[in-house]
Amino acid sequence: MLHLDFNKAHASSSNYSLVFERIQRLEQQAGPTCNLVRVALSSIIRTIIMVPKVAGRGRSFLGAGAYYLHDKKAETSERVAFAETINLPTNDPEKAIRMMAYTAMHQDEIKARAGGSTRGRKLTEPVYSYSLSWAPGEQPTREEMVAAAKETLKVLGLEKNETLLVCHNDEPHPHIHVIVNRVNPETGIAAPLKMDHLKLSTWAEGYEKRQGLIRCEQRVANNALRRKGEFVKDWVSQRASEFHRWAWERTNRQADRRIREDERLGNKHSSERDQLRRDRDRLVSQQRQRFRDGTRADWRDLFTIQRQEQRRLRDAQRNAWSRMRFFIATHGPEFREATKAGRRSMLRGAVSAITGSRKQLAILEEKQKKERIFFARKLRERAERATATIREKHERQLKELQRRQDQERREMRAKQAKESQAQAREIRDGKDKELFKKEQRGRLRQELKENQADIAGPPRAPRKPTLSDRFQTARGESGQRTGKDKEQPSAGKGLTDRFNKARGSDALKDKSSRFKENEEDIGRKKGKGRGEDD
């Protein structure tokens, strides 16, 4: 019974981990005393399942060595089970990495030494790496893993290139990494590595066949179709890549949408602040205009007084005595309030006023200019006090607007955070895959509709009626009217009946009789013509 259950688990499962778990359960059920089952289990565990995977090409051997020869993000090397070199004069993996880098950097020298051409495009990616993986629970020996790696090198045409093999034990499945220098150390020519995935797939199929058990039936079918010349794509990987591309594009769209939301909110807030500032400037300008209108009379009085002073100065220029009286009347109060030095300067001004009028006119103009400046400063202070209320109101409104805008910004951030959390839950629960399938089905239905429309072709435009079609239509309409006239004779006669009535009896004659009469008339005319000639 155990043997039958084991065969069922062995033959039907394509999941390596599931097979291994079932094998462990069967071993526990069988117990340590069942030697036959243990031997069968050990033989199945020894069955090799090969999964080659190409990591790709790279630029730096030092970077590859730092990753493969050490633990992830650490300087230790606990995950390295063993390392082995091929076509290298050293077994030290660190030295092997440096020697491979030296060979790649001196590719032109190697070509020249081998007699080859050094022209052409320089090789930028000399590193080539791939891995060979066995299923969890399998226990291939070091010799088996190295032998499998050497077989793949021969399949890829890299058996003469410098190679470093590194086995890791950090995963539940045994695997070995193969790091190859694409530059041939003897010729300096870089390996092209065309169709490496297909070559490794064919090799893996043969490897499983040699072990006596085919685990990946799809790989066998795909390779058979490829040998027939058909194009075969790994649709499982393609669907996975399409899903990852869709998820990446979806994330980018959401990020772009959030950026646009930020920009729209920022533009809205900026326009609100600009509008508030424009309202303040408009109110301030209106207040200043009202203030200017109110103080225009004060300026008019000031200019009137200053013009009167200028007129009195001109009137006082008749003689020295009149100029002296004008100076005393104008500057008398200032003379009494001035200090000793100020009085001296005013006395000098009085002497100059007596001797001439030019100096006195300059003094008056300076005095009136100071009066205008003082008056303008006082009015400006009054205007600032009048607009201070408007500015204070603007500051209050601006603070309130900033508080409301900060609240809107926080709400938008919280909304975006909830969307991100919802998306994370979808990814965790697998709902994003359901959404992807739903979109794929909708896209498929749309493509089917478009294909049907393409097959049916564009809708034909209605054909324009020809002259014959219009004539037939007119005849049909006239026939219908004639039938109606026959059915209803009292409805009135048509145009043909009225025309025949107008013609009289000629319309009732036969056509042949009318032709005969015409011939006779023509003959009489000819006879008359001959008689007249005779």
C-alpha cells in the first residue's frame, strides 16, 4: 500500500518541493524498519532534476566576485560550499577573479599576439554567469555538480574559456554558479553566446533523460516543436513577465497620478494666495485714491499760500527798504526762536536781501520745498494708518488660508497613504493578480471585437441613385398616379387629357394616317412647282 501511494506521489507531482514533502511523509509512515521503502526513497531522492538559469552579462569581475564569493551584503563567506576553477593556473577564487579581469582588460594584446585583428567594437560586458539548480531534497555530489557545469560549458562553446565555479548552500535547493570570462585567453575573441537559453534547455532535457526520469514534460514538448522549426515561447514566464510589467506600470501610473494631484493642489493654493493678494492691493489702491481725493483741497490751499508768498516777494523787490520789511515779516518768528548762531545766519540773509533779490528768492523756494515735503510726509502717515486695517485683515485672511491649505494637504497625504496601504493589502492577498486577469479578459474581448470588425470590413456607404434608378422611380410614381386616376375618375383630368383636348380631333388620328397626309401634301407642293416652271 505504501509502495502504491509513493508511486502516485512520484508520478503525478510536478512541484519539486511537494514531491520532497510527500517523500518525507511516506518515510515517516514506513518507519525505520522498512528497508525496501527506504531504498526506493533513496533512489528517488538521487533522481536529478535540472533547472538551468542564465543570470546575464556584466561589466565587472570584481563585482561578480564580491557577490558570489561572499554572503549577501556582508564580508563573510559562510554560504560558499566550495569553489573550483577551470582553465586557470590557480585554485584561489579571489586570484582567479583578478586573473579573469586582467585577461579581459588585455584583450587587444591577446588578439595581436594570436595574429588577429585588433579593430572592431570593444567588448563592454566580458562577464557571463548562469546557475544550475537541483530540486530541494536532492543531494548531488561535488563531482556531479562540477561535471554538469563542464557539460554546459561545452554545449555553450566555452570549454576553453576561464571559468570559476561557486556552489552555495544558502537555499533549500542545491545549486552552483558558473562565472565565465567571455574573452578567450588564447585568441582574445569574445564568445557570441547566441541562443544560450535554448542550448541550456536542450542540455537539461538530455540530462534528465540520462537520469531516467523526465520531470518537465513541457520542456520536452517545446524542444520537440523547436526542432521542427516552430517558434515556442515559455508562456508561463511570459505571463509572469506581463504581470510584473503590468504591476510596474500600475505603480508608475499611481505615482504619476499622485504627482499630478500635488501639482493641481499646489496650483490651486497658489491661485488662492494670488487672488487674496490682488484683493488686498485693490482695496489699498481704492483707499489711497479716496484719500488723495480727500486731500486734494489741502494741497490746493498749500499751493495758494505759496503762490501768494511768491507774489509778495515780487512786490517787495521795488527797493531795499521793501525787501527788508518783507524779510522781517517772513522770518521774524524764526529769528526770535533761533539760537545765537541761527540769528547770525539770518542777519547775513537780511543783508543779502537788502543788497539783492536772487538770494531771497532761493531762500523762499527752499522754505516752500520743505513745507511740501513735510506736508506730503504727514499725509502719507495718515494714508498708512487708513490702509493699516486693510493690511491687518489681509494678514488674518492669509493665516486662515494657510491653515486651511495645510489641512487640505494633510488630507490628501492621508488619502494617498490609505491608497498605498490598500494596494499593499491587495498584493499581500493576491487581489492584484485577479485584477490583472480581469483586465486581460476585458482586453481580450476588445481585441476579439476589433478582429470581427476588421473581418467584416468598414460599413459600406449607401450607393448614389443613378439616372436609370431615378427614371424607374419616376415611372413607378406616375404609374401609381395613373392607377389612382382610373380608380377615381371624378377626381379631375391630368395634364395629358387637357393637352389632347386642346389639340382637338388631330390627337385622335392614327400615326400612319398622319404620315400619309404629310406625303400627299408634299407631292402636291412638288407638282405645283413643276407647272410654274413650265
